[in-house]
Amino acid sequence: MYMNEIKWDDSEKIIARYAFEKAYQNEMKEIQNTTLEMATNFEEASDVWKLHYYLTTSRKEINRKYDFRYCQLLDFFSSLISQNYISESDLLGLSEDKLTIIRKLIN
């Protein structure tokens, strides 16, 4: 079965959106914390450009990464679990078939 053939019922769509948003907020909080740490530890003027580079690359990565399309979500969720932005418990309520695919993609 291809990922674009997987059907999502209404309750699964709500769970998927919740997990997606939770991961996004968790990753944004991590970026915020790193930004604050970098800004607090400026030692020289050029550190401003290091911070700028970090924020620019983080923004590009976030924009590329957070693409809510159902045909990509199972792979995306496996990646988010591996990166500890969400846990499998955030996906409870998805069909067992979807959870099995996610588990296989993690390993």
C-alpha cells in the first residue's frame, strides 16, 4: 500500500493535527531556548552573525520539515518520535495499521 492510499477518518485527522502541532511547538521551544542561550553568551560582536545564521537555518529547516500532508504523516511522525518531539502516546487513537507502519519506520 502506498502512503497516499491510506485513508484518515475524522478522529484520526484531529489526532494527527494535535501531534503535528505539539511537535512544532516543542521544536520551536528548543529553538527559542538555544537562541536565548546563544544571545546570553555573546562574547564578541561577530556572535550576532552566528545567531543570525542559526535562526536562518532553523527557519528554513522548520519550513521544509513541517508540511502537513496526510501522504507524508506516517513517515513524519516516525521521525518526530525518533527526535523526541512527540511520543507514540500522542498518536493513540490512530488505527493499529497506521501505528504499525510508524513503528516499522522508526526501526
